[in-house]
Amino acid sequence: MARRKIIAGNWKMNKTPSEAKELVNTLKPLVENPDVDVVYCVPAIDIVPVGEAIRGTNVQLGAENMSDQDKGAYTGEISADMLLDAGVKFVIIGHSERRGYYHEDDAFLNRKVLKAFEKGLTPILCCGESLEQREAGVTLDWIRLQIKSDLQGVTAEQAKTMVIAYEPIWAIGTGKTATADQAEEVCGAIRSTIAEIYDTDTAEAIRIQYGGSMNAGNCKELLAKPDIDGGLIGGAALKPDFGKIVNYNKD
Ligand code: PEP
């Protein structure tokens, strides 16, 4: 069975609650595509207003981060139960900005992935290499290591439902996109790694996104690749361009 494409916006630290509602309303008529799952991963403070603004539309709600703990004395953190109660379905885990700026390592991210599954949230697990790693020729080794570490203890049934986002760090927010062939090579290697950890059924079911300066101009070529099942979109998610990416299969 063909995998359904999933296009997710990562709003990062952009949009106040009132700006967020405005953006949802601007994008509403542009992001209708029955062939595609559409997700807005928004700042924590925007989750409730965006949840209200997308009611009755095809858009699903996502968070950008989540605690690995259930509840209690973790000042500033947000739990899976809080996200679920607010209508969140997806949660980005291990974005390179969290790995880099906030030193989130694979053991910590593995706990978040397990917590998301325990609670019934769908993780969008990010992985990706730096420019130095790409130039040193260790991209595929690095990605395999991230995937194997972050999925410790995850069952095949759980893995089938999740999303992995391949995001080369050198392509995020830089305007430099991986070529469709470069992106396909790594997304294919991720799928092979999943087959190695689990089985071919799981590898065929899991959805793998590309992220890194995807835009209205380059999305068609990237999304035509057999192992690229969608996109995680940063900058372009805040603009009407996002609607063009969601409708990549229409002319
Ligand atoms: C991201 O941060 O997930 C991302 C892909 O950003 P951009 O599209 O701006 O490169």
C-alpha cells in the first residue's frame, strides 16, 4: 500500500497567539488536499489557539518538543498529557536545534520517543548530519547511529506509526537544499536501517520526511522520490508557499 504523504510545518519560535490564529486563517483555503496529511507543529503557547482555529479543517496539531517526564517539579517543561489534553497528535523530537543549542542527546531523546508512544502521541523524530560529517563521508554511519539509539525499546508496531524526518543540518534555514538524489540516498538508508532493526513490513510502513529549505520551487522533485514521504518545513511553513507544498501534486 502506498504511504500517505505527510507535510508538517515547524513554526519554531515564531508567531504570538494572535499572529498564530491569523496565519491559520490565511493558510486555511490553501492547505486543502485530501491526498496529504497536514500538520502544524507550533510553539507551546500557540497550541490551544491553533487547536481552536483548525477545528473542522484537515489540519492536525503538533508540538515542537515534549518532556520525557510525566509530571511534577520540572519548571518550564510540558508533558505528553498536557499536549494530548490540548488536542495534539504529533510531537517533534530531536530537532537539530534542540540537539545543538540545548544539548539533547540520544539517550534523552530515546526517553522522549518512548514517552510519546506510551502516551499515544506520534513522534516526528529528526536526524541529520553536519556539513563536516557530510564532507568526511560519515553521513550514513551517523544517521544509522542516531536512528538505532533513538529507537531503543520501540516495538515494530509502534515504529510503523511514526515519522522520521531527515534534516541535514547544513540545509536547515540556510536556503541550501539537499539535492533530491542526496535526500533520497539518506531516506533510503533510513528505511534500510528500519528493516534491519525490525522487518520489511515496518520499513515499508514508516513515513520518512525530508526537511531543509524545502519550498514551493523544489518540493515536487523531492517528493517524487520513492523513499521521501513528505516534508518538515521551517521557513516556508509561515507563508502562503506552504499551501503550494501541500498541493505539490496539483498543477
Ligand atoms: C526545520 O527547521 O525543520 C526546517 C526544515 O527549516 P527550514 O525549512 O527553514 O530549512
